Amino acid sequence: MYVTIPKISLRIIARRVALFALGCIVALVFLSGCGQVIAVIPTSTPGPVPGATFSPPAVPAPAFTATPAPYTPPPTPTFTATPDPTVYLVVPGDTLSRIAIQYGVSVEALQEENNILDPRTLQPGQRLVIPFGNATDGNQAQARPTPTPIPFAHQRVHFSFTPLGGLWVLGEVENTNDFTLEQIRVGVKLLDADEETLALEHGSALLNLVEPGEVAPFAILFEKAPKEFASYQIYPLSGVPAYEGGYYKDLVVEDLAFEGELLASYQVTGSIRNVGRDEAIEVQVILTAYDSLDRVIAARTIAPALNVIPADGATTFTAILVPLGGLVERIHAAAQGRRYPVAN
């Protein structure tokens, strides 16, 4: 079956198609005439993200320690020709009174000069230094000559100024002789650039008895010290051969420990044991503290809980040490005592 489309209808369709196409063209022209711009926003390239800043862990500031002044070696003693002190060797049967009469001195002077607590403790072989200036016969006292000091060495010296203008000088003496020393005294001179003496002071070693090769600490205070000094000298003032019979040496320090608050103070604890067969009296403990450079930065003498220790007995001690500069690296403790006088 055929359908016939009238020619007029075809015309109408063609016209409408043409009009639609024309409308599309006009629309495109209109849109372009409006000037609409579509801006493309570029994607920004991400920059490097800052990494975490690394801060090394804080290193504790090194502890301040006083730098000692330049050391001037002590001069070789050039002593005047003065007589050496008279030393008497005790023989069996001697008494202090007989020796005192023989040399024209008092018994009290002999005791003081030789650190004898009880005249009855005199022993054969004991060396006695005869004092001068203590004549008992009414004559004018003889002036004691200046003896040549028995030499000993010093070491591990440390200086520390005080807030009030003083100066502590700490160190050790070493007995370089082949015999035991007692009554050791040390002199210290502070010198200017021309090696002239600005100040001098002296003090005793803290140990009563120093055996050959052993050391003893000293602590000497200049109450008013020069603000500056170019160098210093440390020299022996005195020291005599020791009579060891009056001392008690069978004391051992055990369980030594310390803890502290860095530069503030340190608590030291320990015990003393009597390993001998006799009773020890007048027991003392000598404490010495050293810094990382092995210099003496604190030294003191303390009394233990009991200053009398029976044979095979023990006691404890506790003390506070305040260092005069720097951290304490190690602490040494030594005990000393005497024995009861034995009646002849």
C-alpha cells in the first residue's frame, strides 16, 4: 500500500528544518558574543613540606673548675749553717725525766715537742727531738735554730676563691722518705710576676702519721688573698721521724659510699673495723675528695659514731663533704687512732 505525501507537506518540513538549523547557528553566534570565559585554574604544584627540625639533645654544660695559677717549682732550699735539731734515741731504762735533766729541758717541753700524751709510753728505740728554749737551770733560754726541713713532695693542688675574698689551697703531701713522718706542716706562698711574695700561709697535714710512699691531704686558707697572683710555691715547713708506738694503725675503712647533689654537697658513709688485738682510742676519719682531674677539692677530719673501738670491733661514720669546685669523681677515706698508754 503506498502512502502519498503531498508536495505542500514536504515544503513545510523542509522549511522547518532550515529554520531549525538557522536557529542553531544564531544561538552559537549569540553565545560567543556574550564573551563568557571559562578560566582553567591550574593545579598548583605542591612545594616541599618542611621537615621536623632536629635539635640534638642538650648536652650538660661542663662543670666549672677553677684553673690553678701557674706553678712555680719550689726553690732548692739553701739554708744557712744552723745546727740540726738534736735527736735522742731512747735506750732501755730511759725515762723522760732523766732525758730532760740530761739536756736541761723540762719534761713538759719534751712531751709537747714529741707529741707524747703519757710519759710512761716511752719505748726503747724511740726518737726524741730535744726542744730548745726551755732550759730549767735558770739560765737564759737558748734560741732554737731553724732546722733543715725533712723533704716531702706535694701534688694534686687545687685553688678556690671564697665569696668573702679568701682563698683555699688544697692538695696532698707525699712522704718520699724511707721512714715514717709525723708533725708535717706545709707552707704556701703566692707570688707576683717578679716572684715577690704577695701572701703566705701554712697549715698541717690532716693525717698524724704518714708512712713511706703514702699521702696525706692538706687544706690551707688565706683569709685575705690577693685578687691576682702570677705563681705560687708550696714547700715543707716541718716533719720529723715518727715514733709509731703511740699510734694505732690496725684500722680498716669498709663499705665506703657517697651520694650527692652535684656541685652542692655529698654525703659520705662507711664503717671502721679494728683488725688488731688492742683497743683503739681517739679514732678519727680523714676524707679526701678528688675531681675528674684528680685534684683535691675537699678534705676534712671527722669523728666516727664511736671514737673508741675494741679489738675486732667496728663503728660507722657519716659526714657531709662540700667540694670547692667541680664534680666529685672519687673519695678516699683513711682512719687513724691511738692506743691506750701502757704503764711500765
